[in-house]
Amino acid sequence: MGLFSAIFSGFQTERVAPFNTPFLNYSYDLLFCDNTANYKNEMTIPLYPWDELFSAETGHLDKVKAISQNSLLESRPRLVACKMLTDAGVEIIDCELLGLVIELHHKNQFDVLAAYSDLSLYYIHHNERLFNCESSNEKSDELIGKLFNYGNRCVDCFEPRFKERSNAPASGHARISLLCTNGVFVKEGPYNQLQKDLQSGTIIETTVQLMLHLTEQRQRQNKRDYGKLAS
């Protein structure tokens, strides 16, 4: 079980829950890395870099800054470190894209995909299933590379988010969140409008390809597992 799966029980949320399953609502909130308390529990505190992050949250921001800048670490602890620095009033100048969260609420079906610069992927399917890919493969790596290529082009034209994250997009709407070291940049609007937009449309198209890839990958794995049980 990966670290992402191990920490779901460690936080609560006050936002309107987009899913019926508490486990998936926990998963959904963790994707954004915008509430540092979500990651603080008995599963994370003993592990580096989380131990240093949470021992340093009331001081010693030099450790937090070092974690935020360490490109050898996973993306999510780096994003949490950046949020800690921002909350402490530390200005971050450099803009490095570490993750994208794409929310598609189309035809009354709500799907969410998150991709990070460490090539990890998480997809919450509208049928309330969680697909994760913490070990890369050629197809997913290629599509993640495209997402980040398009995302980096959009940072300057998306709106910076200065307030708390709002609830999930309403039916018929979509939201793209670019998680950068110096903040979150967002584009939200009607699904069809974003789909037709040159910049947002390429991100949505690639996101759908990744969703299909993860779904097909899970189906192939289920068939293999069924074959083993039947043999």
C-alpha cells in the first residue's frame, strides 16, 4: 500500500463532499495538497520528509524550504512544504509546475484526475472507484509529459487562486488546477467552453486519454487476476 493510500484516515473536511464514499472524498481532498493538516497523522510523521515537515511547522522553516526545493523528492510533500512556507508568509519566486488536478463534471458524471511531476497518477472514476498509478509505464509517462507540457504553457494565462479552494465544479462544468511551487493557477467554466478552448482543450483531451488508459489497465489486471483464480 502506497503512502497516499495509507493516510486517508488522518483528516476531516468541511467542504461539500462530491462523492458518496467517505474514502473517495478523503482521496479527492488530498490531491490538491492545500491543507497541510490533511497529511499529518501517525502514518506520515515517522517517515521522511514528512517527519521534518511536521516537526518544523512551528519554526525552522529552512528545513521546509529545503524540502520544497528538493527535486529528488515526491511531488506531494514538496507541494505541502510550499503551502507551509506560503502560510508562514514566505514569498516563493520560482514557479515550478508540480501537479495538475483536472475535474470534469460532464453529463452528470464527475471524474477527477491528478498527475504529478514524479509521474504518479490518481483517477477517481464517476462510478466511485479509485485508480492509482504510483509506478510509471511508457504510455502513462508519455501522456503525463504532454499534460505538463500543456500545463506549463497555461500557467501565465490561468488565474492565480488567492482564496480557499471552492467546492467541486457543478454539473456541466470543469476545472483545471495547476499546482505550482508559488501557488495554484486555475481555469474553471462550462465543460463545453473549456473543451473548445485551445489551451484548456488540449489538457482535457489528454486527461480523457489518461482516464481511459488507467481504466483499461485496471480491466486487464482484473482479467489476469480472474484467470489466476480460475486456473
